[in-house]
Amino acid sequence: MTLAQIETLITVIGVVLVAAALGGVAWISAGELRLRAVRRARLQPAGAGPTVSGGGFSGGIIGDQLLAGVRKLGQQSAVRDPAKVSALRNQLMQAGFYNREAAVIYLGARAVALVAATAGVILLLPLIAGGKSGMGGIALASVLAGAAILGPDQVLKARRTSREREYADGFPDLLDLLVASVEAGLSLDAGVTRVTEELGRRYPNLAVHLRFLVLELRAGKARKDAWSAFADRLGIDDARQLATMLRQAEEMGTSLGETLTVFSQDMRSKRMLRAEEKALALSAKLTVPLILFIFPCLLGALMLPAIARLMHVFAKG
């Protein structure tokens, strides 16, 4: 046998062994999940939930089992660093995940992603050792590892960024409606309730945080603490400034309507300044596309007729 045939045989054997190992692990895991599902279904009272029929189990039970496994992995990660869990829970709330177990599930999902990436890298080992396709296998393994390590954080960051943009766009409208409600004779708490109803269609994510604020105020939480928690959930500077302003107005006894009016005008001015800043930066951002795409096309449209005419004249000569 030649060296190439030996390498091919080793690669095939390695792939078969790895596939058999993964298949065995998947078979054992599926059997364990099925056994737990049957046991849980037997322990449930009649009509209390999904039941097993026909020797199988429903998709809801499978989802519950998978979620329970992810939650267990997340709990093991959370026990190691409780302080990190608190900060992560705040980030998840800013990204729109309000469940109390969101941090645990997120940590468990990260652990599952790392396990899946590790399994993928193991499967790629025969390809990496295959010689000619080794660089492709290394690149694919690097992509899997990077996606497992950075993917969940990037997804969370993207959701936070998109929601913070919505919060920043909707905050001046929130203040205008709040000023109108307060000047119409409503209290601040009643004004917030009215504003929440009005902003539900245009800014649904901001309205969710306002509903949380209304519930906290109705539950008897101090106004300054409720607004501070509202600002922490939004994670934008405008909300923090509003919470600070309301606390100072309450402590000093100043007019709430005049304070909100001045603050609303300030927010409108900041919004206009941000728009002007983006408009002024547009010319600088268009420089590179103009040079790379538009300028070559324009140059070709101007020069090609002259080049064609010169070629025609030289051909005749």
C-alpha cells in the first residue's frame, strides 16, 4: 500500500470511530431522556400535563428535558461566580430577557455551544491530519471555536444595541407625553401609566420597561428607587439623568412640570444634535465607497470611448 492509501485508510477509520462514539453517546442520552420522560408522565396526575402515548413522548417533554439539562449546566457555572451572574442578569434584562432564570439558561447555552464546538473539532481532526485539506480543517475548527466562544456574547450585544437605539429614539417622545400628562393635571404615576398606553405601538420594548415601572410604583416601591431601577434596566444615559433629576426634584421640592419641560427640551436638543452629527459624518463615510466603486465606473465611462476610437484609428493605420 502506498502512503496516500494508508493516510486515507487512517482517516476513514478515525471518522468511523468518532462517529460511532458520538452515536453511542447520543443513543444513551436519548434513552435516558426517554426514561425520565416516562417516569415524569407516570408521576403526574391525570390531566395535569403532557402524557406519553404509543411508546413515544411529545415534543414538549423533549423540550423540557433539554431545557432542564441546559439549566443544570448553567447552575454549575453560576455557582462558581455569583457576582458575574448578577451583572449578566442586568445585561440580559437590557437585551429583553426578563425571566429570573435567564442568566442560568444563558450560561448553560454557552456551555452547550462549547461542547458542540469541541465535538465538531474532534470530528475535524481526521480532516486536519489529512495533508492537503489540513488548512481547511484548521480554518473550519477555528470558526467553530470562535462561534462557540464569541457567538453568544455577540448575539447578546447586538440585541442590547438595537434595543438601546430604540430606547434613545423613544425617550424624547416619552418625555413630551409625560410633560403633557403632568401639565394636564395628572400625577407623575398616573402620567406614566397613560404614557405606557400611548407608546405601546410605536416603541413596544420601551413600553415593557414602563409597565415594569408602573407595577413597581403600584406595589409601593419608593419613586426614586423605582426610577433608578428603570434606568438600570434601560442602560442609557438619558434614563439615568431622568432618574437623578426626579430624585433631586423630589428632595428639593421643585415644580415637577417645569423640571420635566426643561429636561424634555434638553432631550430634543440632544436628539437634533445626534441627527446633525450623523448628517455631517455622512460625507466622510461616503469617501471610500466613492473611490472604490463610483470613481472607477465614471472613469471607465469617460475613457472607454476615447480608447475605442484610438484603437480604431491605429487599426486603420
